[in-house]
Amino acid sequence: MIVIEINAIRRSGHHAFINWLISNIHEVKYQENLCKWKFNTIQGNKNILWVNEGEQFKDITLNHIDNNPKPDVLIISYESPTKSTLSKPNYSLLTDNLRLKWDVTEHIQFSLVRDFYNNFASLSTKEDLSYFFSNEERHAPNSMLMRYIYLYKMQLKQTLNTFKGVIYDKWVSDEVYANEVCLKLIGKPNKYRPIEIGGTHSSYNEEQLQVDSLLKRYQKTKWPKWLIDRISSDNELVELIEQAGFNKHDLEIQEN
């Protein structure tokens, strides 16, 4: 069995990326979202099991694999700042014992990171995360926003410093980069434009996604000054954003 683990955060584009990866494995252009359930088996030239939000379903995942026919490829994506992922940002449920038990022939693990401001702009539009930029969140100790930022920093550091990562914005906009990623991960050239592959519904209710719009989500957001000040005071985050080329000089900032 091949095990592929993807560390990301919510609204990073990792669902669309995994759809694209499965499309290339199966050589089928999947335009619908394949992660409709937490456990989804996608039949094709290789039987693939995709476990979504694996950080929250570790025991269920282990039980599911033990009691069902083993897939050819197991894909597990992680996206939430839980106790487990915060203590180990590049989280993996695979152990030496599981490698033997599952007869793992190949283990691929990487982070998928989106431009900081685009990612957090998309996070802030989701109904269940709309409090992200709220005054309550500003004063909350150990706030969810800060937990997401910590997880983001660690995954971006992994991507930039070890080359074990994929930059979403380059993948969706640069055909050469998408082909390099496909060859590196599954040993096959890319067959599909990333923008044409399905993923989770857009935070901005766009039926037809456009690359230019995806790369400028941050312009649709009013950024609280307190948040910009907090970002600016985090030297590690500032350095990582600069290193990744995610700097922005046209943010619309609203006073506190």
C-alpha cells in the first residue's frame, strides 16, 4: 500500500489539489469534489481511500482500514489545529508498526501551503470561522486564529526549508510547476489544468473559478489593524512570508 499524507490548514486549496492528484493517478478528470465524506473510496486503475480530516479520526481510520479491503493508495489529509497537530505540525499517524501491518511500500508526506493573506482571507469568510477577525477573537487567550497561524508557520517552514511541500498558488497558476509536482509525487506527467479540477465550494460563491481571482482573495477582505499589527510583531511569520514572496503592499486596513 502507498500512503500519502498532506498537512495543510482549512481553505488552503488542499482538497482541489488532492482531487487533481487522484485525477492524475486514475487518468480521469474529476470535476466534482471527491471528499464528500470523511472516508471516500475512489475506484479506478488503483483503488484509493481518501480520509479527510484524519487528525480528528485517527482511531476510526485505523479501525476502518483493519476491517475493510486495503486500498492500493491511502491518502490522508490533515487541516485542523488540534492538540495532536499543534504538538506535531507535520502530523502523521503512520508508525513503524503500522508500516509493517499495512505492508506500506511507499510513504509520501508533504505540506501544502497557500499564500498567507489569501488563505486567511478565505478562512475569514467561512460562516463557522467568521469570528476570526472579530473583537472577541482579538482578546481571546490562545485564540483559534493564533492556533491556525502557528500551524501555518510550521507548515510553511517545512515547505521552504526542506522542500517537502507544495505552494498552492504556484501549482494553480504555473503549468511547469504543476508538472514538476506531479512527476515528483507520482512519477507521471500532469494531464490536467489545476483550475479545472473540482474541490470544496469557493468561500466567495464563485461558480467558475479564475486563477487571477484566486490569487487576489486578500483584496476582498478588510484587515483589522490589530491583526496586521499582530502579524507584523511576529518576526518568524514576517520572515517566512517574505521568503515565500507572500508580501502584500495593497491591503485594505480598517482601524480598530
